[in-house]
Amino acid sequence: MKEKWIAVVGSPRKGKNTDLLTDYIIEALSEKNIKVDKFILDSRNISTCSGCECCMEDGKCVINDDVSKIIEAMKNADGFIFASPSYNYNVTAQMKAFLDRTFCLYDYSEVCASRLSQDKNAIVVGVCRGRAEESMGYTIECMCESLSEIGVNIYGRLGYFNTKHLPVEDNGVIKENIERLLSSAGEFNSKINCEIVK
């Protein structure tokens, strides 16, 4: 049976580095018979969490917007791609607003658990203009921690650095690198393009 994944993209810049990198991962996953539906957060109606904690009762957020659709897609998906550029050493405002709203996936009925089935994997992608690893800040960790806390296995972490000198669209080997990473057996933690390109 064909696996179904979803991609949640936090970049407001459609067709640029983070969006393109996500598309390349989607292409590589399709070769593994995995279908991916992509959600670009900036084009969705997403409100910020009000902190009302009503969702602690039944797992349903009282805010009626597009987050409900994405959460439902997460429940039905086998895996996820979460991707964000680094804005001021962290995820974008769009991604942060969405991650806050995933609070409804915590189950507080007895002990803190997850409302997601515990067999889901995720690939987490961070993209950064700077060439130093420190330039990424907490971008990847923010997404990884949020997903891990709701029981998602982080299958892969991908950091793409130095977009100032080598944007994703100009990188002639990036697709090949992604295909190699995804064809490897087991989990991966990879940093692409850390070197200075002049």
C-alpha cells in the first residue's frame, strides 16, 4: 500500500530555497512510492494560539481555521516533512504559529501522551543564508522537539546552509544528494553546502 505523507512549509517565499528543497524531497519520496501533500502555511488561514487550553479536554482546537485541516492530515499521514528557513535563529512566524497550535495533539487524560499514533516519521529541514552552523540557531531543533514531544520519530534532519552564495536552485547536485540520503538505510543527520562558495 502506498504511504501518504504531508509537507508543512513555513517559508513565505514560494518557489525559493525552502520550498524548492521541500519539492526535491517530495520528488525523491515519490520514487519510494510515497505520496506527499504539501501545505504552504503562508497561503493558509492560520491564527495564533490563544492559550485557552480548551483542547486539553478533547483534543479539538476552538479556533476554526485551516489548522484543523492540517492536523487532520497529520493524523491520517504516515510521515511528515517539516521545513522552515531560519529567521533570526529560529523558525518563521508562520511555522511557530502552527507548532503552537499542535498543542491539541497532546493527550492529558491521564499522563502526558500523544493523540497521534506512534508509528509516524518525519524529515525536518532547516535552510539558512549564513554559512556557519550557528547561523541556523534553533530552527531545526524547534521543529524536532515539537514533533518528538508528540511521539513522532525524527527520521532525518537536513540543514542547508549558505544560500547567499549557493541558492538551492543553483545547486547542481542537491537532488542527487537528497536521493542518496533518502535511499540510505536508517536515519540521517546531514548538513549540505557548509563550505564557502565564491
